[in-house]
Amino acid sequence: MPNNRVPGAPFRSSSLVMKTYDDFRKQQRKFKLQVSATQLLILVVFIALWEIAGRLKWIDPLLFSFPSKVGYQIWKDMIDGSLWPHLGMTVGETIVGFLLGTVLGTLLAIVIWWSRFLAKVLDPYMVVFNSMPKVALGPLFIVGFGPGFTAIVVTTLSITVMITTIVVYNAFREVDPNYVKVVQVFGGRRDVIFMKVILPASYPAIVSTLKVNVGLSWVGVIVGEFLVSKVGLGYLIIYGFQVFNFTLVLASLVLIAIVATFMYQIVDYLERRWLQK
């Protein structure tokens, strides 16, 4: 039987595939570089316009200050050491609230998924609690847990836990039921179904919840510090308003933005490492 295979064809085919893949990777790197450059350009233009507008008094420099003045405020407070206790306290509260909120919310979602009866019972309560303004609950937490670290963390948990529970539980419910049926056919128990099907399929939703909780944790902590704290970036914001030092207010907001961005980048890195496995 004649052999019609062209000599070297498989080699040329694999080379073509590799070239196409390399081109694709180059396009992806170029696209990411363009995105990063555009983001940096927007930031630089914004800072430059803000600086010019403040110095030329297109905006009220007392209220809106300008970047060089805000930067000097941050530098001065770092050098004299007055900034570090406030920054350390707020970051510590945020990390604790972020981690506890994610863990407790995920565990609650697992418990609800495990019991259909419990899911039906708790569903309206979760919706109602999630819709309540957490600022209104803050004074209750202060009275119940005392004016300090615990009350602020609990205020943060009141925001992060319920959001995490709702998002993760919905992710559990949206897993393809055909996968579940396959495991059931082979005699898999509910714990096996959860570990082998539900949880792996929900990894993207859980990681996305981490990203959301970064912002929500900061919101909860700052709200708590507004209400009770005598140390922290939230306290500095309130203090700045009280003494009409709006540069201090903006410096605190800039620090929050920087640390929140850093935390988000860590979660984004973990997401890429986790989901690529």
C-alpha cells in the first residue's frame, strides 16, 4: 500500500503550531504592556492636572490641596513616626476582617449548601441582613464589643461575611448538575460530591469573592474607625475634617488607595497561580 505521507510534514506542522503560539504570546504581552502604559498615563495626567489646578487655584487648594502638598504630608508624617501607628492599626484590622470574612462566609455557604432545609430557612434572613445599612449597626457593635479593635473587625465582618456567603453559595448551586449525577451513579456520598465536584468548580467564584472582599474590608474598617477609633486612617480622616486639615484627609485617602491596590495585586497574583494549577 503506497505511503502518501509527505516527509517532514509532522515536523513542519509542529513548527507552525509553535510559531502561532509564540505569536499569540507576543500579542498578549504587547496588549498587557499597552494596558499598563495607558493606566500609567491616565494616572500621570490626573496627578499633573490636579497639581496645576491646585497651584493656579482653578480649584480651592484649601479643600482639594494638590499632589506635592499631599506627598509632603505623607513624607513628614512618616519621618516623624506619627503615621505608622495609624497605618499599622488600619492595615491589621483590614487583614483580619478580610481573612475572617472570607473564611466564615465560605464556611456558612458550605453549611447552607449541605442542608437544603437550612438554605430555605436562612434565605430571606440573609437577604434582609445584607440590605441593612451597616453604619446603623455600628453603634450596636460598639456597645456589644466595646470601643476598640473587636468592634471594628465585627463591623467589617457584617459587610464581608454575608456577601461572601451569598456569592459562594450561588456558585455552588450553579455547578452543572450532570457532574453531580455522574458521581452519584458511582455511589459518591455528599461529602465526595462536594470535594470532587462542587468545590473545584467554584474556585473562580471564591477567588473573585476575595477580590471583592478587599474593597469591602476597607469600607468596613473605615466605617468602624469613623464611629469609634482613636487611632487609624479613618480616625485621621475625621480628625482632618475637624481641624480643617484637608491635606491630611487626602493623604489618608491616598494611603488607603495605595495599600488597597497592593492587597488587590496580591489576590490577583494568587488567583493566577491558583487557577493555573
